[in-house]
Amino acid sequence: MTRLGYIRTSTDRQLIDRQILALEKECDQVFIEDGVSAVKKHRPVYEQVTAQLKPGDVFVVSSLDRAFRSVLDALGELERLHRRKIQFKSLTQNFDTTTPEGKLLYVIAAALAEWKRQTLSQRTKEGLAAAKKRGKTLGRPHKLDEADIVKAKQLLEDNPYTSITEIAENLSVSPLTLSRAIHRD
């Protein structure tokens, strides 16, 4: 019986040390998928791990929402694993999915994870809309200030043989960044 662990992070800035330590204690091997949303259809590491599993093996996650984010996805995947005689284990939600009670708890946990994701998404959108309404500029700050853009435009007007690439080099930005800034204003 092989126990394979799976960790998924939504962003590559997410800290996973706690998950790694917990899974390393329980598993023969741990696989990490960085910067991939659970709602994505194609998750290469997840697909690789589940393909390696054989009858009698155990698929282990630290928490249900690290593998699935919708109830339908979670139920479908559990059904596929069970058809292949593969067990599923979540370290934080301790339930046996081979029993009716365990499957009920699994569905409840999956529903809560989906609700949590949707609520967080809704709050984020509401917060961004409120900030925008207050006049807050959203997104990354511009790399070039107004003076740099004016200077670049002037250089292009004064000398038609000067390229955007040369000016961008002098301003320590990419030509694309400079081009966007010139056309944005």
C-alpha cells in the first residue's frame, strides 16, 4: 500500500511548510502543485499523482479544499478513486469515505469548502468595487512617472531615428512598458 500526498497552492507565495510536514509523516511521497487554482480543469501534478495510484493505495491531502473546491468535483473524484479501489484521506477532516457516514461528512466538508471559496471571492470583488468607488487606483503602480513619459515623447518627436527600445533602456523599463505608457496618456 502506497500513500501519496498532494499539496496545491493557489499562488506561489502561499506558505506550505505546515502541510509538507504533516504529509511527510503520513506519506511515502508528497507532490506539490504551485500556483494552480483547484477549479482549473487541468492540474498536471494532480493528474500525475492520481494516475500513479494503484488499488489499495491511499491518496492523502492535508485538507479537502487543497484538492477540490466544488462539491461536484469532490464527489466525482472520490467516485473515480473508489472505483479504482483507492482510499482517500484528509488529515484535517478525519473521515472514512468507504462508510455512508464518512461519505456524508466528505460531502459536507466539500460543500463548506466551496461556500468558503465563493464567499471569499464575493468579498474580494465587493472590496475592490468599494475601493474603486472611493477613487483608489487599483493594481500595480506604474513604472514610469509623468515626467518620464513626457521626456520619452519629446525624444521621439525631436529625433525620429531614436527607437522606443533605446529610450526604454535609458529609463530602465521594457520597450513594451514604455510603449503602453506613451499610448495610455
